[in-house]
Amino acid sequence: MKSDFFSVKELVCKHVYDRYGEGAAMFLDDKLIATLNTIREKILCAPMTVNNWHLGGSFTQRGLRCNLCALVKSKTDIGRLYLSAHLLGKAVDCNVEGMTAEEARRRIIEAQELLPHPIRLEDGVSWLHIDVYNNGKGKKVYRFKA
Ligand SMILES: [Zn+2]
Ligand SMILES: [Zn+2]
């Protein structure tokens, strides 16, 4: 599934993009892309930044993460289970232009009937984490703490 708003580069780590290029789109869940498109176009209506490594920035692990990504390796190295939705192409972290993450979460919750799929939002963090794991609560939006 393609997005008019988000490039593949922005949604995967550099490790994955270097190996698969645009083909890395296959690792991204269609439900995530549909959700991001709706949030960007119909709910927040503002630019959202996920990774920016391709623009010279330092963010590389805000979309799909692979086993070579530092965040993932750090968990593996100490023997910890790590099943983040970022590993399965089902999550992004982002900043939204002109609003705080908390304000973005509030707006998404207010407009939740527009969402094409149930989502989870991470609570209490300064970035907007959105994922499409089944929240199991029968709710359109489920807030969780990592
Ligand atoms: Zn990686
Ligand atoms: Zn996240």
C-alpha cells in the first residue's frame, strides 16, 4: 500500500532501506499505512515527521526496526524479550508540526470514529507513538504505557 504523505525511507530504518530500497514497503502493514494516511489527512491535518535519516537527521528507529537497530540489539544483548510493534512494521513514532504529542493524542481520540482500524497510543511520552496491534479491548483507541 502506498502513501501520499509518507515515503518508504521515512517509515523504515536505514539498515532495511539500504538492503531492500523501495521494496521495503512489503514490511509495512497496510493497516498502519491506512491509519497514518487518515490521521495525517483527516484528523491532524499537519506535517508529521517519522524518520529523517535520509534528510541528514538523526532519527532512524522511529518506524520499522530490524535486529541490527541499536534499540533492538540492546534488548537482545541482555536477553530481554522485545515484541514492539516497530519490529513488525505496525508502528511509528513521530512529531507533528505545530502541536505537542499530547495534543495530537487528544485530537486523535476525539476523532476516533474516522480511524479505519483500532490503534494503540503510547501514553506519557513526548513523541506520538501509533501502532496497529490488536488492542484486545474492543476499543478504537487504546492508550498504554510501555
Ligand atoms: Zn535497523
Ligand atoms: Zn514507538
